[in-house]
Amino acid sequence: MAKVISTLFISADGVAEIDPDWHFPYFDDNMGRAVTEDYDTSDVLLIGRETYDSFAGAWPDREAAGGEDAPFAKQLGDMRKVVVSRQPLEFSWRNSELIQGDLTDAVRALKADAGIKGILIPGSISVVQQLLAAGLVDELRLLVHPVAARKGRRLFDEGDAPYHLRVAATEAYPTGVIRVIYTPAPAPGAAGYDDIKDQVPAGS
């Protein structure tokens, strides 16, 4: 089955709504390499309406301009883009389509498609939140910036049950950014203070 991978720039206090003022000062070759690795995992982009509008408003022009970022812009243009929107859309960017039917049903169908290598969700916080709740995200790839943004939409919304995660990989960059790759994990066994009190540091 194809993996669903969420890739997000995020602040230390969990804000995943990018503010250029705290994001771009930390972008370096290491982060560029990480982003390249994320996009190379997949051949389908699954994105929300706002992310699509942002991407479609920038990357086709950058591809046409032929600058340093034109190869990446072409890669994005060549990828299949499945857009989540409640409203009909007229697409100006090639290889774009509107998701059909219920989001979770559509993603299950994409995951089961033998012709798909992987499904990448860049940004698109609300899409990620819905798929986390449905247990359909296979990897969370976070680039954690060393800043408390203090405002903006957070990745993890209010809910009744915690999401338990396993750290699959970490990498620290000279800028202070930490790349963390999480995968879903079962909940640990129940424990209380009596179960861990022998681990409490002894007094000096």
C-alpha cells in the first residue's frame, strides 16, 4: 500500500501555519535536502484548497521563468495533484484534479492503488488533522523551528484521545531546526506514580 506522508514546517510550540518571518531565516541547504527527500518519496500530492491556491499561484510561473528553482517547480507540475475542496474548482495547473467523494474513502482508494508509489501532503493542516483522526497518516515529517510562534494554527487540534507516536528518525541542523519523522504507535501500557516511583531521582 502507498504511504501517506505529511510534511510540515512547524514552530517549537506546534504552530504549523507558516509565517515567513520565522520560517525563511532558518531555511538552509539541510532543510532543502529534507524537502527534496520528502517529495522524492511520492508521486501524488494531496493538498487542501488554500495550499493549492498558494502553490498554483507561484510554481507554474517559477517553472516558466527558468530560474534556480525551475527544476523543482517542474517536478511539482509533473506530479499528480489531488485537491480537497468543498467547492468546484477550475484548474489552471496541469495534472490537477478534485478529490471525489469522502476524503477518507478517497485516501483509502489512493493508498490501495498499485500504480501509486506514495502520497505526500505538504502543509494542508485541516487535511492532515482529518487523516490523523482516521488513522490514515503513515508518517509525520516535521521540521521543527527553534521559535515559539505564539500565534497561528496548530497541527494537533483538540480531541478526546491522544495520538501516540514513535520516533523513526531525527536530525539536528546548525540553524537549530530539528527534523523529526514520526510514525503511529500503539499506546503504552497504563502506568501511575506507584509504577515509576523507583525511577525518581534520589535526594542528595
